[in-house]
Amino acid sequence: MDLPRPHIVAPPAHAVTPEPADVPAALAPVVTLLSGATTAALTGAGVSTDSGVPDYRSPGSPPRRPMTHQQFLSAESHRRHYWARNHLGYQQIRTVHPNPGHEALARMEHDGLVNGLITQNVDLLHLRAGSRNVIHLHGRYDRVVCLDCGNVISRKELDVILSELNPGWREQHVADVELAPDADAALESTADFRVAPCPRCGGVLMPDVVFFGGTTPRERVARARAIVDDADALLVAGSSLAVMSGLRFVRQAAKAGKPVVIITRGPTRGDDLATAKVAMSTTVALPYLAEVLE
């Protein structure tokens, strides 16, 4: 169907939009659009911020320097720096828990309101909340792959190896930890960290995540597109849609004439394609929608 596009005035990138005082009124257009619809969900880092996992782009976020795909491949020193920080971040991300936003999306799937969930997050909080049909666009923090032989091992197994190679290192630097969205940590001094080779072939190990500058596997994108194709509407929650990996699904839904609802704090690259846009915390909005739409 051909739906009208709203006029949306995006706040400045540095602004933090206040929560609406009247949540039901703010979400009334969303309820109208999604009532009786099978909805595909697309989530970004903003869904996990209330669980204690920071993001890169929301208003008020501190500047971060994530490792790029090209940097990781280019030099052993970059890989050592990454794995040293990841060794700290891994312990931190394991302690975070799903928040009401994650739980609401799982409930909506169980109730038949959501047919699938596409997430840009690697934190696995959707799975831990109970969502089942989840596409991890950017991979998962709990797996590691060898770039030489393709061997896949668990991040838990690698943690044991790294701890044995670097005894006392984590305890020495634990006070320096500032978690980042990809299970990385902000840490400067990493020159003395020892990196583990692949236990099968001795090759280069890389986390099974899509780095900045990397490419999402085609098969993963195809499965995500199928979820959008099979839905009547698309709900975007907590994503700035700054990268094409997420924005492509908004364009897909809009091209098909399906309602596109965006719930996030701050502007997004998909605002001009949204049928409805609400600047609100997903921890507030999603539980309300799960209750009302049921």
C-alpha cells in the first residue's frame, strides 16, 4: 500500500531528546500501524544501552575508536591491541542482562506479532531474553574463527587460552575497563599482551563479528531480507541506521509499500522513509507495544 511519509525534523546530532510525557499518546500512531500486522523487527545498539552496553552513535555517547577490519588484518600489533581489549570486554559483556525492551520483543514473537528479529548487536541479549528467530547481522561475540583454516571455537574456550598465556593480566587492568558495543574495551597499554594462534593450524584468530569496514555475509543478508518480505511492517528499534547493513531493510520495506516504524532517541538515516518516528527509549516503548498490541 502507498503510505504517506511524515515530515520529521531531526534534532541536532548532539541533542538528547526528552522522553514523551504521555507514552500512550506518543505511540498511538505506531499502535495504529502495527495493529493486526505481522511485524519484522530490526534492532541496534540503542536496545542494549539500558542493559549497560554503550553504543557508538546515540546522543551523548563518548567518542570511540573501534578497530576496523582493515586494521585488524594489517598488522600483528593491531591484533594484539584488539585481543587485549577484548580479553577485558568479554568478561564484562557476559555479566549484562536483557532489559524490558529485549523481553518485550521476545514476547511479541511468542505471541505471533513479530515474525523475526534482525539485530546489529553482537551481545546475544535477544537470545537470552527468549527470542528465537534471530539474525545476527554483525555476528556474535561468543564465537571465534580462524582466518587460515576456518576452524571455529567458542570465545569461552579462547578465554581459557588467553588467561593461561597472560596470567594476572586481566586482574592488573580490570580498573581500566570501559565496555564498548562489540565486547571490546577502552584500553591503551597492550604491548605486553600475548595473542593466541589457532589451536588447529596456528593461524590468525578473529572474532566472529563484522568489524567496521567489513562485509555482512550474503547468506545472512538473504535470510534477513526474507523476514522483511514475509512481514506486513518493519519496526526499527534503537538503531541510527548509520550503516547500510541496517538501512537496506528500511529501504526494502519502504519500496514494498510497507509501514516503517522507527523508535529511537536521536536522528537516523531512515527518517525520510519512516511512516512513523518516535523519539523514545526502547525500554519504555517496546513493553508498552507488547502489552497493547497483544
